[in-house]
Amino acid sequence: MVKSRLAPGQGLLYHIAAVFMNYHISQRAASLAPSMTLAIDSKAKQMKAEGQDVVGFGAGEPDFDTPQHIKDAAIKALNEGFTKYTPSSGIPELRQAIADKFKRENGLTYKPSQVIVSCGGKHSCYNVILATCQEGDEVIIPSPYWLSYPEMVKLAGAKPVILPTSDKTEFKVTPEQLRSAITPRTRLFVLNSPSNPTGSVYTPDEVKALGDICVEKGVLIMSDEIYEHLLYDGAQHKSVASFSQAHYEHTIIVHGFAKAWSMTGWRLGFLAAPEPIAKAIDAIQSHSTSNPTSFAQKGAVAALTGPQDHLKNWLAEYARRRTYAWQKFNGIPGVTCVNSKGAFYLFPNISKLGLKSAEFCSRLLEQEKVAAVPGIAFGADDYIRISYATSMANIEKGMLRIENFCKALTN
């Protein structure tokens, strides 16, 4: 038996020293802001677990189940022992199915070697930024933005350049704004349409105008198209990569299975890029996550190649919920709300109620048991975000509580 060499009481001293040790945390990690959406969703779930009647409008997660044929494909893969490593960029069958999707739905021709399957749409965004940006580079991000974009840019050592927009322009950046923000250090422009958190959708002409400037200036575009299939009121999605060969060569499309197939927990995303960028991303992924989950990829093949009839029903229900919540918001004194054209979010303006977004949402959760996300998380402190990817019963209950809360603020 090996005897301890510590003198009596010395173990306690080591423990105390460890507790108070000044651990070195990298500047990049220390500068990051935690995800406020995940934090609020976690707190709401904790309150629910304690028995409180909480209405959660926080998480951007469909309340519908993953379609059965997708689950069946993953179960079949498990039962057949498809549980080992795959190529880091995804199984050939899935990469081909994704390439076929781009050809069929977007008129874009990608070889499977230009397609990378990742561990979620968020992972795809991070891989793109890491592969294309470095110290001293600038990345232009319209605000309101999905809250992880600036943090990813910081992790890459680059600088986020924020272009503010408002509900007066339906939260869309103008070509003039983009042109004036580009400098010799601009490496990447982030385009998210349909948008999280606003639900805004750029028209094809607006997309082309922004793409034209990037082509002219030699700026790459990261086009986040994960909400592509969630559109309302005749809104049209057209990828910036589809306008010309030059646009194609300047664009990296990021996408995923979470939203249109309700596969958030499956952690599967994908991207399509010019070959040199795809190769660089594949190399990064091979040293970070290795491959996406093997049997989940079989489910993703079924998602792309199987029936899509679930989406029509989901969209009809989302549209019903959206209209109800939008009308309710605009009936609250002091609140205005632009209707969303895509995704499953509303982004009402609460600036006339006398509270900034963080205090508004904190008090709303504590007093009325409604979880919403402060607009400050998205770079827009005069707004809050709610997700209508929850049941109509929850929306009716939650909107009544929000109305009561807002009226109490103005009385």
C-alpha cells in the first residue's frame, strides 16, 4: 500500500489553495457573453420543475415532434449497428442528399465534396467563421442579430462590426449601410434571412443588392438559411448564391435540420461552400468534433429524401399562432410589433413602457411567469423576442399575462 506523503492537515491546505488559485482563463473565453436564450429557457424549466405555471416563449425550438419516418431511420441504423465513426464531414449518402436538395430547391450545383455535415447549424456557423477569419479581420453583422454571431467572431480573434436596424425598415440593412461599413479589413458579411430574432425576410431584389456589393468589394457572405422553409404571406426565399457564378463563389450557405424537421436535439447541421473553404472546414472539424453522430445522419437522409407533408401542417399552425400573438401585441398600449414573414419569432418594441429589455423580461418572468428573451441579447435593447413555436393554449395564456404586465406598467 502506498502511504500518503502529506503531513497531517496538508491535504486541507492543498484544497484551500486550489479553491483560491488564480486560474488563467483565456481572454477570448473571458470576453464571451453566455447565451441568454439558453439561460432563460433553463430558468423557466427549473421554475416549471418546482411546480410553477410558467409559459415559455424563450427557446427557438419547434414544439412538434420529429416526423416518425426520420426517427424510424435512426432506429433502424442503431439496430443495424451503424454506431461507429464516419468521415468527419459526414457520410457520403447524406452529403449527396444535401447536394441534391440544393439543386432541387435552390437551383444550386454543389459537389458532395463542397458539403460539410456538422453538429448543428450553430456548429456550421462557427466553422465558417473560424475557417475564414483571423486576427485583424472584420465581420459585418446586421442588428438585431442571432446572439451567437458576434461571440463566434470574437472567438476567431476577429472584430464584429454591428449595423443597427429597426422596425421602421422591418429590421433590414440597406445596401448603403453595407457599403459604408466595408473597409479593407472586412472579411465576411453575415446574412440571415428569414431572421432570428425578428422574423424578417429579405426580398430577392434586396438579397441581390447586398450580394452585388459583396461581390464588388471582394467580401465573403455567410448566408444563414436555416429558416428557409418557414415563410408566410407569400414571402419568398432566394439564396444569395443563386444570382450568378460570382455570387456563388462569394457565398457559404449554412443550414441545419433543427427547424424545418424539428430535430433540435439531434445536433445536425450542414453547409455548402466553395471547395477550398469546404476543405478548410473539414480539416477544422476533423480536429474538433470528428464526425457528427453516425445514426443521426441516417435520420437526416430520411429527412431530406422522405415525405415533406408535415411542413404544410406546421406552417398553417405557426401562421395561426403568429397572427394571434401579433394582433395581441399591437393591441397593448405602448407596444408596437412588426409582423414576421418567416421563422417563428415576433420582436415587439417595448421602448415606450419605461423599462429596458433585461429588466422587462426579468420582471415578466418573476411576476407573470412568462419567459421571453431580452432584445439586448440580440443587440436591440428596445425590444423583446418571443417564440410562437409553442401551443396555442400557451400563447393565449402567455399573451394575456403579458398584456396584464404591460398595462400595470402604464397605470
